[in-house]
Amino acid sequence: MYDGEQALSLVFSGLEEHYFASGTELLTQNNGSFLLTSTEAYLPLSKAGWLIAPDNKGAVTLSFDDFSTEAGRDFLKVYDGADTLAPLLAALSGSLGQADTLLHGSTDSMLVIFSSDAQNQQRGFHASY
């Protein structure tokens, strides 16, 4: 499986107002999207993960509609497989331009892990697969 805790917790009061991801979420739809936060900055010392394992067993492609983290401090790591032993496709931090928004996996799963420090927080990201 994947490395880390499997517990999932969400804190929200109306998705449009507040939403913060934590834990690891399993995504099995053939395509979909997920986000780190909605309208506010993510929490300090955040750790959240998404294991994308589509039912159709096709290779996973990941894109970002929006991406903003504290550059050099808060990272989104994307692995080409179901755990952190899989090849690292990208370690993303800061803001992404249009050319940087598409990642192609070669397996039928992709693990996405976000972690932040206690310093500055940004708005997070919205990703589609």
C-alpha cells in the first residue's frame, strides 16, 4: 500500500467557506479532482495525501488548475506508484506556470503527498486526474 497513516479527517463549514484536507484519501474514479484548501490558506504543519488508483487501471495523468505553496518550504511530492518507494515524478513548491501543470505517470496508480512547515501558508492547489 502507501507509506504513512491511513486516517482521514476533514475540517469544513460549507465547502465554499472552509475546507482543509488531511490524512490520505483513496481516489478510485477513472477521473476526478481534489483540492488542498478552498478559500483560505492551508494549515501550518499540514500533511495530506491522495492515492489515485483508477478502477480502469489506466496510467494516471495529473494536472493543476491552481497551485501556490510557500516556495522551498512546503512541498507536494508526486510518486509514480502506490507508495513512497515508487519513482518520484515531481517535488513541487511555490507557484506553477502553465508549462509545469501536467504530470504523466507510467503505472495504474499515483501517490500525491503534501506537507507544510509552520511558517507561511498559501492558498494550496486544485488538481485533476
